[in-house]
Amino acid sequence: MRITTRGTVAMLGSLVFAVAFSVSAYAQAPPSQAPAAQAPPAGASQAQKPESAKGELKSVDAQKMTLTLANGQTFQYTSSTKVTGAQGGVAGLASMSGREVTIDYETKGADRIALMITVAAEKK
């Protein structure tokens, strides 16, 4: 009975040692070998460089969170879209129809998401 208990304890001890060693080796592996650091598969979307559009502001739809330029281009905006040259952020744009705006945006699928909207000074 003693030999069986010793053998079981020795086997369990060896197993614990092997697991501890494996976890230690995995934790010390360089980040490039970690699964999360692998390159994304082909076809996965990567961050796009912001693009820019300039034109006359035609309308703002607060319900749909979109704005449209006179040339027909439509952009979505979010709560994090920065607005300069207008009081009250994007809500302030609603009363600025006809003003010249520059929109820095990124394309996600078929959507153009406004990152920053700059309203030009009013022409005198």
C-alpha cells in the first residue's frame, strides 16, 4: 500500500512540476509568439487613413446622426466627432446650412464616419 501511495504522490508531483514549467515558459515567451500578437488574417480590415472632404453643408439629421453636403455626399457622425467653428458641437451645425465645411473621415465598409468637422468662417 505504501508503494502505491508513493508512486501516486510522485506522479502527481511530476505532473504539477511539468504544468508549472510549461506555464512559466509560456509567460516568458516574446510577445510575437503569443497568439494575440499574430498578424490578422488576410482580408481583415485594418485602420484606414483619414480622408478629407470639403463642401457646402446642406443638412444635418440628428435622428440618423448624419450630415449631407450640397454635392450629395453623406457622412455619419458619433458622440466623439470633434467640431470646430460651431457652437454646441454637431447640434450647432443644424443652423449652419450653406456654410463651407471640411470633414475628416474614415471609411468603414460603405459608411463614411466623420472624425472631425471644421466650419469655415462666414464669408463677409
